[in-house]
Amino acid sequence: MNTQSSPQIGQLVRILKGKDAGEAAVVIAVVDSRFVYIADGDKRKFDGPKKKNIQHLELIPFISSEVVNSLEETGRVTNGKLRFAVMKYGGPAGISADEKGD
């Protein structure tokens, strides 16, 4: 059994495997005990979330209340809120917003 607790909707995760490894994203749906849908509001929009095995994610002990409230109220969340949650946590590993080129 995985020692990590199960991911929550609105929780930030760091992607460990795949082409997005090292990026941060937000859990927008929990499929079952193994899979979640994640989005970051930038490359991965709310309408095209990525299904990820939770073993390929590092759960970050931070849940975005804005994302949770928006999903509870309307069933969706804006890409801006997702981007804000990711940026508030710190964005992509090792790349600060001002370093990144166009």
C-alpha cells in the first residue's frame, strides 16, 4: 500500500514521470484509488486534463480553496484559478516566472 494519503480535489501535485516531469499541477478530479485528472491552467487546460497514475505524482500538502470552492459551486474551475494556484505554490520546479523566456 502506498504510504501517501489519497489525493484530494484541489490539491497540488508535482509530476514525477512523463514529459511534464517536474511541473506542478492541480488535481481536478479523482477517478479511483489509482488515477486522478490533473490540470495546470496553462499547457494543460481544465477542458483537457491529464489522467495520471497517482504513483507518478508527488502529493504536495496544499489544497487550493479557490479551486475547491469553484468546483463545488459550478462544477468547473477557470484556467486562471488553476494557474494562480500553481504559481502560488511556486510553479515549475527550478524555473521562476521571470527566468522563463517567451
